[in-house]
Amino acid sequence: MNLHTWLGEQAAQRERDGLVRSLTTHTGDHDVIDLAGNDYLGLCRDPRVTAAAADAAVRWGAGASASRLVTGTLPVHTALESTLAARLGHEAALVHSTGYHANLSAVTALSDRDTLLVSDAHVHASLVDACRLSRGTLAVVAHNDLAQVEARLAERTQARALVLVESIYSVLGDAAPLTELVGLCERYDATLVVDEAHGVGVAGDGGGLVRELGLGGRPSVIVTMTLSKALGSQGGAVLGSQAVIDHLVNRSRSFIYDTGLAPAAAAAALEALRVMDVEPERVARLHHVAATLADAAGVQRVAGAVLSVEMPGPVEALAAQAECGASGVRVGCFRPPSTPDGISRLRLTASAGVSEDELTLAGKLIGTVVA
Ligand SMILES: Cc1ncc(COP(=O)(O)O)c(C=O)c1O
């Protein structure tokens, strides 16, 4: 079978399953109430953040022009790294061009054939792909199942182990039992890799769930994150000890063989961190929006900004998303194969940028759509 015959068969199958994905161009329309994006603190369009991006582009160029190890390390990268490390409570940080790259970097460079990778079943696709690229042995455990994590660690034959989780899960919106996981990792001489994509800017005072729980800076904990959600920019980072970061600089292929983060993105993230600190009310507002939406949708309140609303199936989920869209409220929709448990969901995300009037309107609509 040639490629195009196979592509035709694949497309027909997706059509039969109701799983066709397509790209929609968004016009940057301010009339839409956005409960689908990840701009949790409403900083993506903040004039201070966009001005910092513009200034950095003028000063340093539209791109970093080379790998960080060649000529692509600029003062804005090192400033962002030291600020992130201090703010999130780690010894050091390394900025990557995306959060996806940060996850590939941490998992592949910190594992070898003598490493067991214990991964929660609900981790992000970038961690799944990182496991596929790693030479270690993979054990997938049920979501947030501490007993299964312990069993895998206790029976391991490999010299080292990494346990892979998200602090706040991107689809389910629930939190990982991080304190217990760190306890297990320390008992079994393993390292916990926590993806804080949905925790930074959201949990605690914005410093993330790891910091909030007092777990930052422990040798057994490594954090990965994206700059593209609460910080409103683009890019990613790995945080941990200086030894971990030095190792990544020397061994991580997704860091070494990749052009450095664009200066505009680095400067925007740095400014977003500053704004987050001088306007702590943004984090509080985000949690008020999340709680109001949870009550409207009839689901439990959550630690983060992501609300997961189960729907009977993919067709119903798509119809509900379309109904919200027609009334000017953009919501996310997750269907298999993006959901590891096969359940279709509406995904609502809270943002500090949603006004009280918008929240009232969106709450009423969501109550009707999911009823
Ligand atoms: C949990 C999680 N990890 C990693 C990523 C990847 O981050 P980025 O978009 O910066 O590549 C995402 C983004 O979708 C995510 O939700």
C-alpha cells in the first residue's frame, strides 16, 4: 500500500470514529470569552510583557541565531534562568525553546539503559515521547496510584529510577500527591521529575506546587515547566541542582542541537514573572474564576486552573463545545486518543483575565450546556 492510499484509509477511519481534528485560525478576537487557552494570569497581551518582547527583539534580534552552546546564549537567557531558579526555589535552571523540549531533555539526558522510568498514565505527550526516546525501561502506573509507584520502585533491578508526574494534570486538572511521591523517591533512591506546566503561576503564590509544598531544591526533585501558559510567552525550562543543569548542557540533545529560545520570548517571560510578583492579586483572581466555573459546571473545585467536565461521548462533547462557541465562549474539548482513559471531556480553563461580567455570562452558559 503506498503512502497516499494509507493516508486515505486513515482519514476515512477518523471520519467514521468522529475524531477528525482540524486547525481553526483565531483572529485575536477580544469579543470571545476564552476558557480554552492557558493564559492563566492574563499576561499574554499585557502591554508590559509585549513591550519587553518587542524591546528584546530590537536589541538582540528576532532569533537567538544559534544553539546556546555556540553563540545563542544571551544575557536575557541567563537573567531568566537565575530568576526562575530563585523564584521557584531551585539551585539552577536551564531554558529550552519549548516545554516539550524541556521534558525531552530532562528524561533522555538523565536516564540510560540502567534506569527505570516509572510514569503516571496521564502525563503529557511530551513525557511519553521522552520515555520513547530514552534507553531506560518504562513502567506505566495508574493515575496517582502511590502503591503502584512503590511496587515498581521496590522491585526494580536498574541502578537508577525516575518517576514522572505532572504537578497539576493538564487534562484532568487534579494534583499529584507530590509530598508522598517525594517520600517514596527518597526511600527508594529515585528522582521525581515534576512537570509544572500547569502549576507555575497557578499554585501557591504562583511559584508552583513544588515550591508551595516546600519540595523545591531537594536533590530528589527536578522540575520541568513551560513559559507558554501562565507566563504568557513561549519556551520551557528544567530546574534542579547545578549538577543536573551542567549535565543537561553537556548531554541533552534537545538542548544542544536546538537554536536558543528567541530573545523576545525570554524577555516576555522575565517580565511576566516580575508582573506576577508585583500583582499577586492575579493568582487570587484566577482561583476565584476557577471556583465559580467549577460550581457552574457542577464539578469539584480544583487546586489549579483546569476543570475537566466528563461528557457521555466525543459527539456530545463536540456539540457542547460548538454551542458554547456559538454564544461567544471558547472551551476546550478532549476526546480519545488524547485522553488515556477513553473519556471525552470539556476542558475549561480559568484565567485572571476574565472579567466579572464575562464570568457570570460564561457560568450561566456552561450550566446549561453540561446539564
Ligand atoms: C503538561 C504539559 N507539559 C508540557 C507541555 C509542552 O509545553 P510547550 O507548549 O511549551 O511545548 C504542555 C503544553 O501543552 C503541557 O500541558
